[in-house]
Amino acid sequence: MAENLVVGSGSIGTNVARRLVERGESVRMVTRSGSGPEHPRIERVAADATDAARLTDLARGAAVIYNCSNPPNYTMWERMLPPMNTAMIAAAKANDAVLAMTGSLYAYGEQPGGRMNEHTPMTATGHKGRLRKRMWEQALSAGIRTVEVRGSDYIGKNAVGIYSTVLGPALEKGRTAWVPGRLDMPHTFTYTGDMAQALVTLAPDARSWGRAWHVPSAPAITLREIAQRYAAAAGKPPVRLIPMPRFVMHVAGVFVPIAREFAEMDYQFYGPFHLDATETADTFGLTATDLDVAIREQVGP
């Protein structure tokens, strides 16, 4: 019997599990393949997270269920996320466990000045943002104790984001990076370790339940600046950056589904994008990790 059920073994799930065992708690980690970090206090189980009965059984004795799952790409969201959300809500209700959800800023949609705090209304018009909004509202209305922790684009070891998809491959091969955004727009990045720390801090704290909170993150930085910092951390010359015209992904999206999914979210990189986590920091005493620490972790061996 584990004290915590962590669903998903990606960067966030792995970081959550490690933080929990570091403070002496036990973890049962659920993934389709049974993957996850090796540790005597982490039990890895292969199971389908959309199976409510199976997940309910696996959550027996857990005080908290951490939803750290995320499909491999956007085209799978509509098919996979709703049944997983429903199953985790059912498991939390059956076991009187807290459901801690790993959230994003998608539900807000494009905001004036690109600024979002913990009370920004969820006004997304894109289908992924509306989906995230529905999932959170479903959890809120389910009669369970729940909290959603929201962060911006991830950086850190094994994070999927601007480095893994654009800057890293260009640095490795010494090639030009075609960047899907404007190079000098400020953008908040969230360290995966800070997301995990926020989740394990807020989940057991009754003050957090019933609402969403933001992850304290380093001040917004431009794509040009973060590319230079990645190059410096890797000990390589800065790559040449070419901003991709905004229409390119939209045109490609007519024929390529994944391009269409990226185009829907492009406002995040063609305008300012600021995450404000002041209330979370003040309430729970959390602080953001220095950006260069996260960058060095990501480019390191």
C-alpha cells in the first residue's frame, strides 16, 4: 500500500516521485509500460490510466493521486485526456484521496498584454484550452478535494519544449534554428523541478484545495536570450536564429494535423507571455529556481 499514486513517468511525474520519496513517503507509479525511476520506495505498475476500476484499486491507501500524465502529442489530447481525467476523479472519490492535477496556462487563452495570474478567467477559444478548462471544471464539480498547479512551457532535464524541439537539435548539429515565434518577446518558462515541488507542497495542504495555483517561475525571458544561455551552458557557439513567419504553421496545418495543433497555440510565442505566481509564492513560501540552473541541467550529460 503506497501513500501516493503518481500517474505518468515523464519529467513531471518522475520529479514528483523523487521528491516524495526524498521526504520518506512511498509511491506507486502507474504508466502503460510500467516505466519510471528505480527506487526501493517506488513501486512501478503497468496499467491503463483510463480504466477507472483498475486505477481505483491501485489507489487504495493513497492520500494523494498526482495526475502527471500527458499524451505524446497534441493530436491525442481529445481522445486520451478526458477518460484519464474521469478515471482519476473516480479513483480519488472512491479512496477519499486528494487529486493534484498538473496544469498549464492553455485554459486562459490569449490575454491582454499576455499576463496571467491565479485569478485570470479561463477564456480560451482553442479546443485544447477549452479541453483543459472542462477537465478542471469536472474535477471541481466532482465533490472531491482537488487542486490544479499551472505552469508555463517547461525547461529542465527531459523537458519537452523549445529546447528539445528547436534549440537543442540546432546546437547539436551547428545549424540554423527556425524558431516558431518572435525572438524578442518576453516569455515565462517553468522549471520542471519547480512544478514538481509545487505539486507535492500544495497537494496535502488544505489551503490549496478547490482552486488553481501558479508555479513560481523565473522572470520572463526572450527566445533570443534563452538561446544564448543554452549555447553558453553547452559550451558551444550561439546558433543562428531565424523567426518563422506566423502564417507558415497555419498554412501547413491545413494538411498536417500536428502543425494545426501548434498553430492554435502560437500566440504564446508571437506576443508577450507572462506567468504571475505571486499569490502562490506568498501563500506557500515557494520560490523559483534560477533559470541558468534549469538550463545547465537540461544541456548537461
